[in-house]
Amino acid sequence: MAAAATRAALADAGLDYDKVQQAYAGYVYGDSTCGQRSLYHVGMTGIPVLNVNNNCSTGSSALFLARQAVESGAAECVLALGFEQMQPGAIGAMFHDRVSPFAAFDEETDDLVRNPEIPLALRYFGGAGKAHMDEFGTTLETFARIRAKASRHAARNPVALFRQEVTPEDVLAAQVVWPGVMTKLDTSNNCVLSG
């Protein structure tokens, strides 16, 4: 998956892989050298491959590091790639033999949400949305328009996982998963509840 995406990106940019001097590989649910393993299928050029794991900020972190390498003059051509193979269903903890680094954050989230029946990912992102609503008066309609805009982009992307275009009205009419905060179509590309 990652090698195919890399080849497609290089072709789109009109670049040969031997021009790439560094690579930043972003993923969360994988072993420590998945970036190297993914790029072995593209070519063994001896470049440094740095693995980036920063949860939902992984992709932007990999891109930030790649851009920083070019801006600093450390490299002229770098690659930022991201890939993931997740388990079906709601996101959960991977390690149950230690205290999660999210423990304190989870407590704050629980205090904000006050509904442990809502899946963890929805509590995180819905909780952030709810906090924005509470502080700035943001409406469900605003979030529905954002979700609809994202679906228009995905509908035109031949490799997007979810390509169904929805309207703000579709989003607002979908099954309510958190009253006053989100519908099923507001969830993470509709994958949290349908997986």
C-alpha cells in the first residue's frame, strides 16, 4: 500500500526515487521500522528513513519534518508518506500492560463528556467539537457543512476510502450518536461506528 502510493506520488511529481534524499514515514499502528519496510519495495537507495508516530497528527508531523529538512538546507528533495492498517471497529488501546500516556487526558475527556457509553474516539473528537460549541457557539450546521465539504473532496479522489458525497442536510438527518453534538456522518469518515 505505501510503496504503491509512493510510486504514484513520484510519478505525479515527475521524480525518480533516486532524487529523494530522506523519507519521513508516518503511521501509528505498526512496528518500529514499518517505514523502512514500506520503502524497500520502492528501492534500496540508502537514504535515512525516519518513522513518525504522533496519533492523529502523524501525517502533518511527517510533512512538517520533511519541510523543515528542505528549509534548513539539510536536503533538497524529501519524501513524506503515511499509511495505516487498522483493526475493524472503534479505536482502542494497543497495550494493556501499562498505564496509557492518555490517562490524564482520558480523565479530562470523561469530565467534559460525562458519557462513558460513547466510544473513545468519539469522546475525543466529539468532546473537542463540544468544547468549541460551548466556547464559541459553533453549531451542528457548521460541522455538517465541514463534513459535506470533506466528502466533496473525497468523491473526486480515486484512492479515497469513503467516496460518497453528502450534503449538510444528509449529515444533520443521519442517526444521532451524541445528542446535540454529532451524528453518524460526523464521525471519523463514518468508520468508527460501521467497522
